[in-house]
Amino acid sequence: MQLDCVWMMLRDENDQLLHVRVTDGVTSPKFEALQVASGEGVAGAVLRAGAARWSSDFRVDSRFVRPQMATDATEDEGIRAILGAPLSVDDKVSGVLLAGHRSVREFTPEEIDVFVSLAAHAAVVLENARLFASVSETMDQLRATQTALEEIHQAQVQATTAQDRLLEAAVLGGGLQNLIGTISEILGGTVALTDDAGRTLYDPGTDQDGPTRGERIAWATSLVADDASGAEDSRPSHQVMSLEGAPWAHVVGLWNANELIGYLVLESDGDLTDSQRQLFAWSSLVAALVLVGTRASGDLDKESRSGLLLELVTSGLTERSRLLASSLSLDLSLPATLCVVEVSSEMTRARVYRAARKFSIALGGAATSRDHLVILSVPVSSRALTHLADRLSEAADEKLSIGSSRVEVDVRDGFPRALERANKCQAVLKSLGLSGRVVDADELSPYAILLGSLDASAVASYLRDTVGPVQEYDEKFGTPLLQTLDAVYEAGGQVAAAAERLHIHPNTVYQRLGRIDSISGRHWKNNETAMQWQLALALRRLAKHSSS
């Protein structure tokens, strides 16, 4: 059988189109992109019928639908007569084998039978090739699966061994230091532990060139914290984040329930494998447990100290309190100072209490909280507490008045008496407007004695007889006469200094003092008047606390 060209079109099961896959004798590039749908052209007619179809002159044969793409390709190639036969195996047609002549001609029945037989053989060859490729692909997949399973098994063995080592390091002692060292050995890098703010708690590493290791660790944790802050919730995330650099930094959070309590930062020479990431995430769980346990032990000691101090100021020195102090390594025979500060806000009081507890424990003492008071006892004199007021005021975000009293440690009721004296001292300080310092009760004993001998009605009467008229004038006309008088006395009677403090001209101060003299009928500079009025001004501030 004489043929000018042959081409094979196979069906794409995804789009149900026939595409040219193999050609012989074809020169037109349009054939490479040729595709027809079922029912289109000779190939589409063969696909639909599942039997051979032919045309002696495709250009004018009205029996066939001629799509533009097929028309362009056959005309470009100069093909006139076309014969097509199905590529079928077990009644499944996978494509069409086609032959073309560049002249008009009829195909004899014998030629058609031979071509159909050729198409059948070609279909079998294609099917065998497909089956062979499928078997080969399956074998490759099986081999790959076996290799993957072996790798998974090996990784599981390594992970189990590593987990056992981590648990052993956590359970058998050595604390966080031993645990961090074990994590570093397992992952082949240097691991550091930080708190939730990125401050280093433990770091066995050494500095290299460039930024210090502490700076790199803080930088890595800050990036992770910034990324977490944009999350929709704060649920625990044990995902390992890697930050490329020299060296690489890998960070994972430590969680106690829903509270972020710290980070593990691993510095390594490169990125981590999936199994290493899983081990690092597992390490964060173990490290969190150890860190929580370590903190719980410290918190227990703090709570025991707090309970001891509360019992001492409530019940005094007892055999039970002596035994408890001994178990906490506290020597109650040492000279001690008891300090008291009143904080009304519950939230602020909690912050002040934490600061007081930290300060007292550092000095070998204790702190507790009762009602609106924060109480601490330290085995030092009040003169050594110069930084206490700063620490507590910083925690409260305001200047605090702190009263103190020496404890008679060898007397049973030494602590309760010291609490009473320090509490009165603190009330006097607050009333006099003295804040930001620790004052011993002995320094304010005159005021304490005065408060103890006067009731509220006597204080009110004294205020009416002295500064009462001036106070009424201020309230009626909105003037600051009493404020001015107080500033002058605070400045030791120096008008210029008082004016500078009030940010006004000295003449204005003189005018106000003259008005005070005319209202009260007394001269502010008179010694007796000055003494009475200064006391009245102090009592005026003190009145609200007189019941204390």
C-alpha cells in the first residue's frame, strides 16, 4: 500500500481531545499542534464510530466536519485523501492511526483491511509499553517506599534514643544546665535558655566575631515574639522557627499551659532536618517542665518565707516560727528592720509585693502582704535600705511612703510591736506628703505621740481656730492662699524661694501673705503663729489618717 505520510493521534483522557503524538513523512509544523474533538475530521469520526473511516478527497468531502485547525494542517501539508483506523485493545479506543495521500484517490477494501490490522498491532504495542512503564514505575515507587520506611525507622530509633537521653537528663538531676548540655549534644549546636522577654537565663556558648552572642539571642527571640504577636490567639506553639545567618538561629517557645515562659535558642552551622526539628520541639516540652519545676521550688521557698513573716507579725515569736525559720535557713536572732507600705490598688499592690519579695530575699529576709499593706523584714538597719524606696516606687509607678521600725528580735512580741510602729510611721509619712524614702519610726515619734493624744474632733477644732478662715476663703474664691503659705514655710520663710517653687513673682507671694494676715488677723511671720500654722498645715494633711 502506497502512503505519502502517516501520523498517530492519541486521546487525552483529561480533555477528551485527540492530539498528534507521532508522525512520519509529515513536514508541516502545523501538524505538531493539531488536535480534534470526537466527531471532528476523519480522526474524530473514527473515534466516535470505533471503526475505520476514509475520504478520497478530504477538502471537499461533506461527510466530515472540518474544524479550522484540521483544514489548515492538511492544506499546508497538501493532503487530499485520508484513511483512519482505531487504536483499540479490548474494545477500548485509545487513539487513531491515520494515513494521507497528497492526491485524490480511493482506498481499496484490501488496503483498508491491512491498515486496520496495522492499527490493531500498533495498539497492542502501545498498551504493552504502557503496562511496562506502569510496572517499572510501580517498582520504582516500591523501592522508594522501602528506602523511606528504612529512613523513618532509623529516624524513629534515633528520636527514641534522644528522647530517652532528654528524659534521663531531666529526671536524674543536674537541672537546666545538664538538660541544655544534653540538647546541645543531640542537635550538634549550642543551645541557650532565655525568659519570655529574651533575657538569657543560661548560655554555655562563647562569643564569636560580630555581635555578642547575648545580642544575637535577644535578636532571634524578638523576631519570633514579633511574629507571634500577629497571631489570632496565644495558644501554645511548639513550631521551630529558623533564622538564616552566620550561624543559623533556631528558636522554639517554652510554654506552661497557655503562658509563654521562655525560649530555647539553638545556633548551628546550617538548617535542621525534619527529625532534628521534631527533636528540638520535643526538647522544648522537656525544658519547659524542668523550668516550671525549678520555678515552683523557688516559689515554694518564697511562699514559706511569706507565711513565716505573716505569722511573726501576727502571733509573735513562737517555737513553730523558730522551726520554720530554721528550715528556711533564716536566723531570727539577727538585728532586723520591718518596713510597711500601704497600696490601695490590688494590681499595684501585687507588683509592689513581687518587688518587695525579690528585694528582701536578696538580703536574706522575707516579705508578705496583708489587707492593703505590703510588709517586709530584712536583717539590716533602715540606713542600709536606701534603694528600697526606689525599687518599690518603680514597681508602683508612683512615689511611695515607707515606714520602718527596728525589731526587738529577742522579745516575743517584737515583730507585732515593730509592725504597729512602722504602720503608724507610714501613715504619718503619707499624711505629711513625704514619699520616695524609707523613714524610721523614731524620726517621726513626735507626730506619732501627737496623733495618739488627739482625737478627730480635737484635730478638727484646732484646724478651724488656726487656718480655718483662710481655708474657707480659698474654698469660696478659689484662691491658693494656704498652698502659698505652706510653700513659704517649706522654704524656711524665704519668699523668693517660695515664689520660684510656685512659679510666680515674689510680689504675688507678698500680696497673698498680706491677704492671709488680713483674713486671720495674725501675722504669718510671728514665731508663735508660724509654729501653730505649720502644725495646722501638717495636721490638715494628717486629718484623713488620724483614725489610724
